[in-house]
Amino acid sequence: MKIIHVSAECYPIAKVGGLADVVGALPKYQNRIGNYATVIMPYYDTAYVEKAMTTIDFCYNLVVDQKTYFAEILSVDDPSLGYPLFLVRIADLTDRKEVYGYEDDPLRFVAFQRVALQWILQKNDLPNVVHCHDHHTGLIPFMMSHCEDFSALKDIPTVLSIHNAQYQGQFSHEMGGILPRFRESDLGLLDWGGMINPLAAAIKCAWRVNTVSPSYMEELMQKANGLEWLLNHESAKCVGILNGIDAETWNPATDTYLHKNYNIRTRQSGRKANKTALCDEFGLDASKPLFGFIGRLVWEKGSDILPAIIDQALQEYDVNVIVLGSGATEVESQLANLAIKYKGSYNAYIGYQERMSHQVYAGVDFLLMPSRVEPCGLNQMYALRYGCMPIVRSTGGLKDTVIDLGEEGGFGICHNDTSVGDVVYSIGRAVTHFKDQKKFKEIQKTMMQIEHSWEKSAQMYVSLYNKLKKEVK
Ligand code: ADP
């Protein structure tokens, strides 16, 4: 099976969130089970790209709205990735420091998708499936099925993975000229709510649509930032497939970011060394239960109530807290200010740091995830693999992966609401469990034994593609 993954992010090339982790691992696991999966993504000015060994695979002059952009597709020579990687470099558009956040993002990503399809078009060997990830690549299924330029690709099945339906990439119809030619009667396929909506267009035009956990698909059918009706209408082609984790990148026994490596057998001494190092770095007390939060400081993650949670928890319990995150400026400054008030009990690193995230999973006793929306959530799976107990709001993928301690076989702490009360109550439960160290360490063993590697889910995607292959005329 020849699979092309098209994505805006891919770890370790460029990462903003979980999307990068998924696209950086899934193709590798698909290749291990006998497929030929490749990744194509934009060329950004990231540290990885700067050092990458590349050769030019294809050049193309893209005309958008009468302006010509010079594009080249670079093939990256890095066998350690586990899949062939191609970078689309479009002068003045993709080659920037950040992945997102520019005013001309619609143009940047439409141009990327158009060049990616031109590259596929000139291949002698066409893929069996084109797998698109999130709205940044959501116009591809439309372009392949309804744009004359790409009519040679119209019988190739497309799959859309929704990693996050909050972001849909809408832009005004006035900008429609950035798209390749299509029949006016097909305009409705692009439209949702009076805008060109790439995520909605992909839900309409992709052969199959999946979310990154089964529960998230159920939730989207009820509430999807305006797309619920559409998803219900297309429900026959929708499915939820739980993400896996890259068990090699995320392995406490070999993780080079850790102060001390450990496995299930050596978890006590290993985790203790990592906790001590983390506490030393952040001026905290390693003898107390340590709670952590890692993530984007956005509404979906419940980060707006994080300052109040920390405030109340530190007044009620003798615990320490650490935060690693960036996002909403107001939350960032509240979290930074709290570090002055609670010096010695709480500290934060405001920013993004891959190394530190690994050290936090290995060093904190509990990971807080009070998410309002969590399509899958990788943090809790990393936490489990590193023997750190997740405290989660039961939603989306968190619901599918964490069983409360009060239930049979339970190993985590679950609460119903994204509220200060629910989270602080859960912290109280955690403190009680922490006191029984013998039992707590047994549960750590259970957590570390849970299998969340990509093997199973990679196979589920391949089965999905195989079904589509049979549908090809
Ligand atoms: P999302 O994609 O919604 O941000 P996920 O749980 O799917 O959430 O994935 C988040 C990924 O981003 C994890 O690998 C997590 O460790 C990482 N991450 C988030 N914020 C930071 C940060 N500030 N520093 C380092 N890693 C981070």
C-alpha cells in the first residue's frame, strides 16, 4: 500500500502540538507492517530543516492570482525518521520561523496543498491513498475530486484525520482566487456558513473521515464548532481511531533528555532521580507530591482556570506544582505572577521546550489535564508510559484512555467538569493515594505496562485504506 501523508506539522521537523507527534510516528509504524508511507509537509525555517541533508526532487512555478511563486520540493535524507520525507519550499510563503499565525496563512496552506498535488501528479507511481491531516490540508480532497488540474488524481481515495475541529481554517469567498479552477456549481462543497471552510470541505469530499479517538467522534456529532450537522450528515463515512504513541521516542529507558533512564523494574530510583533534578531546577521540594501541567495555554485545555486551581490547591494541600506551557498572554502572566507568591511550592516555564516536557513526565507524580476539549490527548499516554498518574477530565480521548482508580483496573483520577472545584477535589484524592506509597508504586507499574504504541492503530488505518482500495472503480 502506497500512502502519502500530507500535513502542516511533523515531529521532529516542526511541532506545535500533538498533530506533529502523530504524523511523525504513524508512517513509520505503517512502513514496519509492509507499506510504503511517505510524508510531505511545508518547508519552515526550523532548527531541524536548517541542518537537514536535502536534494531537489521537483520544481514548480505556482501561479496564484496572477502572481508566480517559485516552489521546490526537497527530499530529506534521514533514515532515522522511518519514512521518506519531502519538504515543500515556496519562496516567501512557507520558509518562515513559525508554523502558523501569519495573516496570509490561507494563502500559505493553499499554495502548499497545490504544490503537493502537482508533485503527486508528476509521479510515475501514484499513491493508493492520500491521507490529509486537519484543515491545513483539507482542500486536497476537493481539489483531487473537483479541480480540472488534478483530474488524473480523482480516483485516488482520500482520508481526512480530524485532530482538532476547533480550528477550521475559514477564509472569505473573496479570496477564492487562490484556489485552482473549479466549476462554479461545485462552490457549495467549499462553503460552510458563508465562508470557504477547508475542514468542512474535507468532511464533504474525503472518502473517509476519522477523529483521533472514538469518544471525540461521538462528541463532535453533538458539538463541533458549527460542523455537527455536517458530521451527522456524513456519519456513514466517519470513524474514530485512537492515536498511539511513538514508543521509541517516548521510552524512559532510552530517552536522552532524562537525567536518569529507568524501566518498570528500576522506576522507583529512576523517577526519584528525575524528580529531584526537576525540583532542583525549579526550586521545589522533592519530598512533596508533585503535580504538573504541560500544554498550550488555551481555553480547550482549561488553562484559564489553571491559576485558580494552583492557588486553591496550594492553600489546601502541602503539594508542589510545576507548569510548562505557552499561549494566552493573560494566562501566561497570571501563571508567572503566581510563581512569586508561591516561591518554593510552585514554578512555571512559560514557553515551549521539548526537552523539559520529557523531564516533567519523568519527574512529576501527577499530570493535570483539565481539558474542556481533548480530541485524543497524547500527554496522558506519555505520562502513563513514564509512570506518572494522569488526572483528567473525562472527555474525548481522555475518556478512552484513563480509568479512574475507583473502578476495577483503575490507574488514574477522572473528574467530570473543567472546574476549579473538580480539579482541586481530584488533587485531594491524589494526595490521599500518594500517602500509601506501596500501593502507589504498584499502580505506577500498572500504568507503565499499558500498551499505547502505534502498532494497533497503524494497522487500523491500513485496514481502512484497504477497504477504500476496493471501492476504486
Ligand atoms: P494538542 O495537540 O492539542 O496540543 P496533545 O496532547 O495531542 O495536544 O499533544 C501535545 C504535545 O505537545 C505533547 O507532545 C506535549 O508534550 C507537547 N507540548 C505541549 N506544550 C508544550 C510545551 N510548552 N513544551 C514542550 N512540549 C509541549
